Amino acid sequence: MAAPSTILTLPAVQDMVFERNFIKTAVCELRFPTLLEFETRPPFQLQKELRKDYPLYQPQESVRVGTGALGHEMSYLFKSRKQEWTVSFRASAIALETSNYTLFEEFLTRLERLLARSQSLLDCDFFTRVGLRYVNEIHVEDGDLTGWIRDDLVAPLIQGVYGSVESFLQEVRGFTEAGRYTFRHGIAQVAKDKPEIYTLDFDFYEENIQYDSVLSLISQFNQQNFRFFRWAIGPKGLNRLGKATAKPMRT
């Protein structure tokens, strides 16, 4: 018999709100059984429901690679007035994304409103996959990775083991208390005469989730993300986040 899977183990930390964050993109994607009608026509009903908060509409066609053939898939984007928030919809998924993340409570409120306004359209009582992803970009302002990222993650770069590198990317996949995770980190491309950008990309997800359980699961993912981020960031990075305000300790 196979040994039971062990889960991600991180130290408990006080939940904090910082003056700044490194989040370039935050996105929650909810996948559902395919609605065939929206493979060929836009979701007019959804546009009406979202028009007040997301008045800008943009259809988008992408190439889908399948077994032995190429296909095309339509996505429909609904953006806020300043284009900092986006709802994307396709025949098998709906997602909320922001490039101006401030507070999780704001993100969760928008997600809750999106679920309420799209429920009748989706007409399902479960999601095939629920995911929450945070992509952080840390600008290494002094050109020295030491202290910006946890030393354990970047030791070979700090020690010069690899010499001059053009890129450094690693991926880890595993299990958490509430689902699964993919953690990607590294430098995609070293740019000359510019500060290096180190990416911390946290992706939490689970499959076959009841509709009414989504918000609770997303909150759990967010808690795990904060603990993971605090583990991965170094003292320089932590200092760059600015003043911190404590939240009540979670149990």
C-alpha cells in the first residue's frame, strides 16, 4: 500500500496587513461542467448582471491545442472602469482577477458578488476545480538576493554555484490541509542594467467543490498563502512591505 500523502507544513504566524505588497496579479478561477451554448455565443445575461461594476467588454479568441488538432476558444472579458479588475468567462470557467490587490476582504466581497450574479447562468451546484493564485514580483533593488528571499530558496544563486545565470526557475507541487498547491519561484530572465525581479507564485486549488463551499475554501487558501509567503520572504523583502497592522490570530 502507498504511504498516505503528507501535507505542507509551515510555521504559524500572526496575520498582518502591510502598507504595500508585491502582488502583481491575484486571480480566483472557478471551473464548471461545460456549457455548450457559450462555445458559440457571448453570455449576454452575464454582461447585464456585471455591467455596473465591469462596464468594459472585450471578447478574446485563443488557440486551444488538442489531440491531433488545433481549436479556437472564446473568452469574454468584463473590466472595471480603470481596468484594474477583470471578470473572464468561457464555456467551462469563470474567473476574477485584479492587478491592484489591496485587501483580501475586498477581493472576497467581489468574488461573493460575482457568484451571486452568475449563479443562475452557470446552473450548477458544484465546481470541477476551484483555484486561488497570487503572483508576487520582488524587485531586488540593491542587486543582492541575500535577505530578499529566504536563503534556503536561493542559496545556489547567492553562493555563485551556477555562475552567471540567465534564468532560474523552480516548481514544487504538493498537498495542503484544504487541497493542493503549486509553488513556482525564480527569475525568468536576467535583465542587464535593471534590478532583478524575483517571482513568488503561489497557486492553491482543489477539485469537485460544492457551490456553497467556495468562499470558505478561498478563505482557507488565502490563509495558507499568507503563511507560505511569510516563510518564503526574507528580512529585506519584509522591510520593503512597510508598516504592518496585526489581525486577530487564527486558530
